[in-house]
Amino acid sequence: MTLQNKNKKKMLKEEQNTSHIPVMIDQVLTYLAPREGDSYLDLTAGYGGHAAAILAHTRRSQVVLIDRDQAAVVRLKARFAGQGIAVWRTDFLSASQRLAAAGQQFDCILADLGVSSLHLNQASRGFSIQRDGPLDMRMDQRQSLTAETIVNGYSEMALKDILRRYGEEPKAAAIAGRIVANRPLHTTKELAAIVAKAWPIHSRLHPATRTFQALRIAVNNEIELLRNALPIWIHNLLAPDGRLVVISFHSLEDRLVKAAFQDAGGDRYDAILRILTRRPVVGEKNEIVSNPRARSAKLRAAVKINK
């Protein structure tokens, strides 16, 4: 076994011990292609699984790790203590604006979007359909808006719009009506049961999956953050010859990433990106078995053209 494979095995074991396995590590390393001396920006660092793998190749040059979850920030600071690595607690748009204003650029930029397995595994965070907890769903617990605020305080029309826009839910009107008729709702179990009544016959996908996705996106303003951050990553933060990898987990995110890459890339004289993934890269079957989160992961990558 090579040293690289030993390091990877050790890192994966450590992640399994924390109930979190970062998705598509091999593909991330392939497309980011980290080299010694490369600077690295991780915009959704989580517990540092991707960062640890990448830093094994860059020898810890300029590194900034971003996450808006307090638990993640605490873990990141402990994991990389004494290594000269900056860890910021903020959303990736605010961080991107701050870094761009300072004129900083990076050779490797990674954004692993969406909710982590750590959020889903903690019932108290309110992200999971399977674990009963409060209707919270905040990635940053400093903010006041929660899923319970939306469920119990928004109008039926506003709820329907959220479910259609962010969940692409075909029964948005019926579900919104049922939510309003049964308010107040306080737990994920209560909400999931109400939504399920609108889907008497359904597939293996839990009937509340799209509703939970829509509420989570609305609570955390995920789509607007991504829409506004992508141009900054491409135009301002990515260094010449730098590589950008974005992993998305639903079609709304993937469409935004695809469009941003196409706007900056393609066969045009003014293109600033060379797109490395003509189609999104998906998780391999063996990874999906051990890490279900990889089932919906789609990776897109591009490199900044050095003009």
C-alpha cells in the first residue's frame, strides 16, 4: 500500500469515527489537482475532511476554511490548530466578498454545498425527516429565522411559493393548505406526517423530502447566496490556472453552477474558464453504498485561463 493510500485510509477512518465521510474525495483531488505551494479556499469546510486530503498535497500554503456552523468551526480549529490556517465562521458569500475586497486569490477553491450528514444525524438541528426534532434547520444558529417561523407564520400563498420554487414540489398547493390547517406545528415528525397525507401513494422517496429541502433552502437563503457568490469565485478569487470544484446536491444548485460556468467559459474569445466537466461527475457505486449522501452529489469543475 502506497503512502498516499495509507493516508487516505487513515483519514477516512477518522471521518467515520465522527459519523461524517466527505463525498467524492478521489474526484475532488483529481479535478482540484492540488500541488505543493498551492493556496486553498474551502467555502464549506464542515469538519475538514476534504481540507485534510487537499492539504496533504499543498503542504499548507495560504489556506482559508469557511463554515457558518459553530460546531464545524470548533472542530476545524481543533483539527488544524497550530498550522497557520485561517478558519472563519460566516456564510460563503460574505467570506467571498471580504476576500475579494482584499484582493486575495487562490489556486484551489472547493464548495461542497448543501446539508451535511452531521446536520442530518443530529435530531436537535431539525434537518432530518427520520429523526424527530424541532423545526429549526438553521446552518448558522445565530440567525433568527427558523423553519418553525416559516411553517407557522408565513401565509399559505408564501408557503406554496417556497415549496414550488425550492422543492419543485408538484403538490405544493395541497401541502401548503394542510400545513396552514394544522398549525401550529413544532416538530419534524409533525410536519412530515402532515405532508405525507398529501401523498397517499408515493415511491421510496419520503413524501416530505421536497418539503424539507424547500424549507431548509428558504431558512438558509441557499440559492441566493450561491447565485451571488459564483461570479465572485470565478472572476475575483480564482487565480490564473486555478481550479474550482463545486459539488451540488439538487437540480437548483446544479443549474446555477452549470450556467455560471457556461457564462464564463465555452469556445469564445473572451472566455476566462476552461470547463473540465462537460457533464457533472457523479458518485461511484461503491461510494454510494458506504456514503448515501454521495447518491445525489454532482461535481462540476473548471480551470481559470491564464491570459
